[in-house]
Amino acid sequence: MILKKRRIPLLPASLAVIAAALAGYTLGGQNGQSEAQALAARQAEVAAKSRQVMPFDLERTTHRFTKTATGGLQTVTSNDPADARQVTLIRRHLTEEAVGFSKGDYGDPASIHGGQMPGLRELEAGHDRIDIRYAQAPAGAQITYTTSDPALIKALHAWFDAQVTDHGQHAEHG
């Protein structure tokens, strides 16, 4: 007995399923592209606004946001430790920010990232329950945020995540 290969005709419904699957894959790629473009545009916008608020050069400094069990540590350093001008500007700015944050003034981050920045409103409202301390760091400065309030710890962590995402190449998790 000889078996013949049998061709199975593609039904219009099968073609529709295949076409839909391929279209979904292609559109998914395009959506990913659009998301990447949107993120790049957002980071460029944040960098432009940052230049109006922060006196130091974003291209010559790095922000680090380290989450802790009781809050977090924000550090800004000059990429070149010998760049005395950047170090001075970082220290001056973070000194001013720590004073403002201690009073519930998060106006600078709001002007850079927008008033709906994750964690921002909670930090403003709960500022009196967060111990905020400035300290010099090698090649820059740091602000330590400490609280026993779980909601404020969550807000600080969300705020840190938003900073890292928005600042892109200029920021990192510690």
C-alpha cells in the first residue's frame, strides 16, 4: 500500500488566526518601541528640567538611590573626584535640599519630575516623621532618610525608583 501525502487546505479561519497572531507580535514590537521612545523622551525632559534646578552638571555626576529597611540613602557624586567645582556644587545643592525636605518642601523634585511623582505627596505630608540628614561623601554628598513608618518607607522606595527611571543614565540603584 502506498501512502500519499495529503495536503491540508488552509481555511480562511486558520489564515485569520495566523494573521492575527503575526499582527499581535508586530504590534507588540511597535508598542515596545513606542514605550522605549516615550521613556527616552521623558528622560530628556527630566534632564532639561534638572539643569534648571540642579547647579551641577548631570553629565559629570551620578545619583545613587539605595533603599534601606528604614528608608534610604541618596548620594550624588562627581564622576571625577578631582573636579572640585562639581563636588562643591553637589554639596551646596544637597545641603539646601535636606533643609527643604526636612520642612516638607519637595518643590525641586516636583518641578523636575512633576507633582504626581510616586511617593512625593506622602513624603511632603509625612516629612515630620522622617529623619533627614545631610553628610559629605567622597566626591559629593548624601542625604539619609530614616523613618519607622512603613507607609513612608514604601513612599521613599517608590520615590527612589521614580528618580532612577526618570534620570536614566544619570542615576542608579545603590
